[in-house]
Amino acid sequence: MTRATKARADQRPSRSLTDYFYDPKSRGIMLQLTVAVILIWLIWSVVDNTIRNLEAQGIAAGFGFLRNTSGFDISQSLISYTSTDTHGRAFLVGLLNTLLVAVVGVVLATVIGFVIGIARLSQNWLVSTLAAVYIETIRNVPPLLMLFAVYFGVIKTLPRPRDSIEFPFATYLNLRGLYLPRPIWDEAIWFVLLAFVIGFIAAFWINRRAKKIQIETGVQPRVLFPVLGCVLGLPALAFVLAGFPVSFDVPQLGRFNLRGGFVISPEFIALVSGLTLYTAAFIAEIVRSGILSVPKGQREAASALGLRDGQVMRLIIIPQALRVIIPPLTNQYLNLTKNSSLAVAIGYPDLVSVFAGTVLNLTNQAVEVIIMTMAVYLSLSLLTSVFMNWFNARVALVER
Amino acid sequence: MRNWVAAGLALVMSYGQQMELAAAQTSTLDTVKSRGQLQCGVSTGLAGFGAPNDAGVWQGLDVDICRAVASAVLKDADKIKFVPLTAKERFTALQSGEIDLLSRNTTWTMSRDTAAGLNFTGINYYDGQGFMVKKTLDVVSAKELSGASICVQTGTTTELNLADYFRSNKMEYNPVVFEKLSEALGAYNAGRCDAFTTDVSQLYSIRLTLGNANDHIVLPEIISKEPLGPVVRQGDPQWANIVRWTLFAMINAEELGVTQSNVDQMKNSKNPAIRRLLGVEGEYGVAMGVDKDWAYHIIKLVGNYGESFDRNVGAGSPLGIARGQNALWRDGGLQYAPPIR
Ligand SMILES: N[C@@H](CCC(=O)N[C@@H](CS)C(=O)NCC(=O)O)C(=O)O
């Protein structure tokens, strides 16, 4: 309580109801309370209404179905799964498949988007025109069409399994996917992992020391080779010392498909490339506007200080541009994640295909399944936003 | 202020919902009559079973069920709004009241009949699941399919049968699951899958649409029972009766030799079973809310079961499917309708 209200309260110990009504603070609380009560009542009545209607229509309700055997197979899974597992596990499989597409898509779209965005601003006419053409074409195609084009493009141009395109290291490409040798790690691989961790810590330390030397003396020590040596050389040495603790399951031609190895399906490739190309066009525009938002004087000042072009971009322009870039970038990440639900159109087993598709139809519990699916997308969106806000707060230029 | 508007809107919407559901629970017969139109869920395009012809008129064995019901209720086989539905959409459309009747190669299963708010009213086609492969693969039996990629449509019984079959035969496979038939077939045709699987009747129909039909063969193995039939919402026994007896009337008519062309003469028949069927004797339709000559209109406007079978999927159609299990019981098939009496 501020001193003034306290004084007023002292003067008039008993306040009438109208006083409360005219007091903005208590009026605010009352309003909020009313809204909250109405909201809770609304939610309750919708839930109650739904349950009753489902009962009246003879439709099963509840989440017990998640423990029942699913009975169907899924073509791609990051965790072990067979048709004897439960619907709950099928949900997890779908969720992980969605996450996989989202994460890979976001990373690739960011990289491509930044490259094209910067290319769009290039002094080179050809480069900037190509970037502009890309952006303008792609942005105006509906994502679903894009996916169809990529998917049927992929499976119609790639050869049949018998005529697979062969790459080095027992890698094959055909219209059933990209087949890679699958590494089978021996026990001794922990030795290599340990070396990797140690190398990483050492590299970190070398970098820190180099920074310190630069700040103190102005001399930039060369760190590339020592760092590479630690991060790559050390594990490689451990690998040799441990006696090559790995063997490979190599894909081989079977009657219909290649058998064995590790397969990346054409559905996954098409989905990720479709979504990536689509989102990258938007990210490119965001990057361009972000860079343009940094006043020209900054660049000139940096050059005048003797920084090289790359350094100007990396140390002066990008950090300032990021403030403008990150909020709309977050939006694009959310869009990509949500657009990944178009997967079912091209046969990729994402959450919507597996759970809101197959499981929903087998159990007929549309309400529960859709609620869970919506909850997943909501949480993914919120998590992405929270992370990006945190990232923004961290990299945003601290202005003095 | 905004909060209030939002809350008010939500309130109105939630009541709207309540009313809509309440409407869905009133008599379907009254709804159809007052609307003057039957809303019938059919497939998105499966020649012989449910597909628009070149003139845009819906035709097929399943479509004829819609037409027969409209004839019985509205005395007009064309007062129908056909709603094309994918496998995934069909039950929601029925549950939510968007359609009055679903007649779209739908398999009668226990869970659908008991736990999904649906009622199956009969079997208009006895079917089973099979596989279609390209001839060039040199496969003659489904038992050889181990390691194959197989295209399927989601929301069907097909996915489960497939898993069961491969598991019990200890074979491996890679399912590629699509929401729409067109994309599943596109992928199969492009060579993404070695086989396409669904009910055999649909395989025959699809084979005709795949360019050169002779490039594809349907393998002999039948891996499941797929009794296909019309479906209505649970909780409206009168409407379920109308749909059930519409199919029975068509089957009985075939058995009694009543056809689209002779139905008018047959009204003078001495056979009491025919007289009851056509409403000359007794008032059998009235008890389920339609006129006593309900079946006369069905046969006059659509024909009997055998005629419908023949012109849509049988010998008189491009599909040329033999009657087989779908022959009348007295001809060694399974089609058997309880008597009208
Ligand atoms: N009888 C099965 C399968 C029926 C089914 O939907 N088959 C698909 C594959 S041929 C179909 O008719 N699709 C046509 C469409 O989606 O319009 C079931 O009831 O689940």
C-alpha cells in the first residue's frame, strides 16, 4: 500500500460497497474474477456436454485406448516399435518423427535462408537476381503443392532398386530411399567418446586462452590447427588405438528392395526438402530486412576501423540485425513445424498421420486424439517461442 | 472489454454446439423428408462402387443404395446430395450429422459397430483383402512378398490386416501410408511400392484406372473377411430399419424375379410374397415410417440387387466381377434376405 492510500484508509475505516466499485484496483480484481469464473464454467460445460453427447451417441470415451495394442506397423521409427506395441507407443513414434522433421527442417532452412538472404543483397547482379527469383517463386507456391511436386519429382526421377545409383562407401540411392551402411559399434567405442569429450574441453580452453591473449596483447594467436587437432585428431587417435571398434551393416540387393543398412525414406527427404525450401524463402526475406535495418554508417565505420568484409558482417552487422531477425524467425520455425503436419499427404508417418490418422480411425476416439495432438503442437510452439526468446535476450545487443 | 466479447462468443458457440448435436439426435427420417433430400456419403471415386460418370452423375453399387433409400423415402432416386469422403473422414461425417447414410465400401467390424456410435445395416458386398502387383515383378503369390514396400490408404481396416498377415507369416514389409487414394496410387504407379493392398473388389476397380490394366495382377490370396455395407448413426432404430430393409427389398426382389422392367406387371402377380413386397397386400412399409409401396419405388427407380450388381460391377460392366459369394443363397452365394411378412 502506498502512503496515500494508507492515510485514506486510516481516515475512513469503513468503506462502502460503492467505494470498492470505484477503486480501480479492486474493480480490476473483481472483473478478472468474474471472467475467470465464467471461463471455468464455460470449459466445464463444454467438457461435460461433450462427454454426455459421446455417451448418448454410443461413442467410447477416455484415454484407456492408449494402453491397447495398436496392431499396425509404421515404416519409420526412432524407437523400437512393432504392431504388438500400444497406441501410446505409436503416439511417441509419431511425435518423434514430427520432431525429427521439425529439427532438421529448422536447421537447414536457417542455413539456406541466411545464405539466400545475404545473396539477395550481393553486389553481384546475377547472384542477387537468382536469389530474388528463388524467393519470389517459392513464396507464392502453396506448401502442399510444393510437397507434391518435390515428392513425385523425387520418386519419378530416381531409379528402381535394381538400378540404384551407387556412391562410395556402400551408399545407394533409388526411389525407395537413400541407403547408407549402418555402423555397429563395439564396446570399446566409449574410449573414443571419452577422447572426444576431452578434446572438446581442451579446444574450448585453447579458444579462451587465445581470446585472453588477444585482449591483453592485441595479437591474434592461430587456433585453427590446435582446435582441430583436439576435436578430431584425439578421437581419431583413440579410434585407432582401440582397434577400429566398429563394423558395418551394408545394404544389399534383395528381391524387392535393398536389405540391411540404414534407410532415409524418400518421404522424409521430400518432406524435409519441401518444407526447407519453402521456409528458407521467407527466412531469406527476414534476413535481408534485418541486415538492411542496420544503418549504413555502421558498415562504413567498421571498414574505417580496418575490419575485413567478413569481419564487418560477423562482428558488426549480424549482431545488430539479429534483434530484428529473431522475432519473425521464430514465427517461421513455428510455421515449419506446423506445416510438417502435411506429411500424411506424401506418406510420411508423422504425428498427424500415425496418431490423428490411423490411431483415430482404429479407436474412433476423435475427441481424445485431437486434444492430444493439439496439445503437442501447442507445446512445441510454446517451447520454440520460449527458447527463441531466451536466445534473443542472450544475443541481443546490450545497449549502453 | 475484449475479454467479454470473447467470452460471450464462446458462450453462444457452445450453445450452438449443443443445439446442433440435439438436432442430430432427432429423427433422421423427418430430417430427410423435410429437407427433401438425402445426404449420402460415398467414396471419392471408385469406378463401379461409387464414382461420377462422364456426365457427372454418381453411379455404382454403393451409390445405388443411396438411390434406393431416396426412392423408398422420397420416391425420387435423384433427390440426393452425394458427399465424397476419404476413408479417414467417413465416420466423423456420419457421427457429426453431415450425412444421413454412409454407403462407401465400409467393412462391418465389431469395434465400428459397437464403440463408434455407428450401426451397420447389412452387407451389400462380401469381400476380402488382397494385393495387386505389377506383372513385371514376376510375383504370383502374396507369400513371396517378404521385404516388399506396400502402399495403403489410412483409416482403413487394411492397415491392420496387412500387419497381421505379415506377422503371422513371419515376413517383413515396409508400409507407405497415404491419406488419399489418388496419392497412394500415384506412388504405387511410380514404383515407390511393389504392391498396393485393399479389398479385392476395389483392386479390380482401381486396376481399370491405372492406364494399362493388363500390367497389373491381383494375387490369389485373400487375407481377410471384408463384409461391406451401409452404415447409419447409432440411436435411430427407425432409420436403421429403413436402410436395412431397403437392401433386403432389393435382394428379395431378385429372388422373386421382380425387375425394373417387369415391376409394373408384377403388381398383378398371384404370388403373395411379391404382392407383399410391392405393397399390394399388407402395409409393411408403414410400420417403419414410409409408404406401403416403398419397395415398388426402389425396384422401379433402381432395380433389384442382381440388376444393380450386374450393371455396376458384374458381367454388364467393365469390371466384370463374377457373382461368387455375392450370388443369392439358392445359387450357392451368401446373399440372403429375411422375408417380408
Ligand atoms: N473396407 C475397408 C477399406 C475401404 C476403403 O476405404 N478403401 C479405400 C482404398 S481402395 C477406398 O475406397 N478409397 C477411396 C476413397 O478414399 O475415396 C474399410 O472399410 O476400412
